Amino acid sequence: MTGFGKAEGIVGSKKLTVEVRALNSKQLDLSVRLPSIYREKEMDVRMYITEHVIRGKVDVLVYYETMEAEKRIALNRPIMEAYYKELKQFSDEMGMSQVDILNAIIRIPEVLKPENTELSDEEWQGVFQVMVQAVQQLGAYRKIEGDKLLDEFNARIDRILEERNALLQPMEERNKRMREKLRNNVSELIPEDKIDQNRFEQELIYYLERLDISEEYQRLETNCSHFKDELRGGCQGKKLGFVAQEIGREINTIGSKANDAEMQRMVVVMKDELEKIKEQINNVL
């Protein structure tokens, strides 16, 4: 969800710049900073960002530079003339100069009035289009980051599957060692000719079944395939998170049943890859 978008445009006599910055967040945390002339349109901006950005800690900044001199104030001539007549009469009586009259009139609040700064629909449409371009730039940035993240997800899932496939050989060696160990232990306690081979095999099978990982082994492959299918089908962060939890459950169960140093090493590698996947899932919408 991290990204940055910037767009510029000419709107009337203004050179407008819109920046949209986004950081990771589980929900939309939106901050909008607009010049005072556009403040009345803040709700429109928030509605558009909410619809198109969806999630993230998002800052929207709009500012402009004036390309030509603009009149900021205007003289209120009727008020000015009325004050002038009154003050001139007073100055004649008091012997004051007309320069003093002009200075006095200029200081009267009603004489200088702000130029009409109402926002026109045409100007706002121009501003809005620049903002749309900035949001599109943000989307393009996110798309690039998303493609990189997709490659990373696939690589880490492939690594988990590689370790999963490599479990077979140490598992067979573990079973062989376990069988020999149990037979040796029984032989130390019971003479060879007194051992019931059928019963021994039944007990051995029961013991090995408690360490059997064939179901978890198969479900791990299924869940990894499901994860990759979601990546190909336009994934959602929450759904990927659910599948990752299932992958983690199978890896943990394999680890608890491993009873073998080499198998445990492979489980640690798979857990490490999965943790890195979970960290990056927070970046998926």
C-alpha cells in the first residue's frame, strides 16, 4: 500500500500541484490539506480518495503558485467618497493636508475590501482532474510494488515447497532408525526367540503412525498451491492471510512430529519463509 503520486497542471492563472502519499495501514487514515479557496471541496476530495485508494495512511496535499499578478483587494469607492467628503470638510476646518485625509481613509476597514474569491465550477473541475492524475500515479506506483511483491511471494512459496519435498528422505531414514532402535530395545529385554513378531510389527506401526506426517505433507502442498492460485487470480490481503495461517498450521504440526534434527532444520527454514510472507501480506490490499 506504500506509494507516491504527483501531478501538476495549469488551472486559470494558477500552476497547481497535487501530491498523494500513502503508507501501510490496516484502514484508511486520510489527511487532506487544501488552500483556503478549495476548502469547501474537502468532502469531495475525501469521497474520491476513499473510493479509489481504499486503505493506507494517506496524505493529500494541494498547493498552487500564481502565474501572474492578481488583484487581491478592491476599493469600495462609494464608502471612500463619503468618508472623503466628511474628512475634507473636517480637514479644512482643522487645517489638515489632503495627504493626511487619504491615509486616514485607507485605514478605514470598509474602504478596502477583498476581491471576490468564490470558486468557480470550471476551476474546481480543473483542480479535480489534476488530483485524479495524482491518484492514478499513486496507483501506478503501487502496481510496480505489487509486481515485485508477487515475485517475492512466489519465490518464498517455492522455497517452502522445496523444503517440503526434501522431507521424504530424512523421514524414511528416521523411520528406519526408529525401527532399529525399538528392535534393539526390545531385544535387550526379551530373548529374540520369545518376541512375537506380529505383535512387534503392530506396536511399531502404532508408534510410527504417531509420527506420520503424510496428511500434513499433502495438505501443505495443497495450501501452497491455493496460495499461488490466489496470487494469479487477483488476490486480497485478508484471504492470503487466511491461507498463510493454514500453511503455518501444517508446518507446525510437521515440526511437532519430526523427531529428527534434519527434518527440524527444514521446518525452521519453512517457518522463516512463511514469516516473511506474513510480513509482506500487510502490503496487500
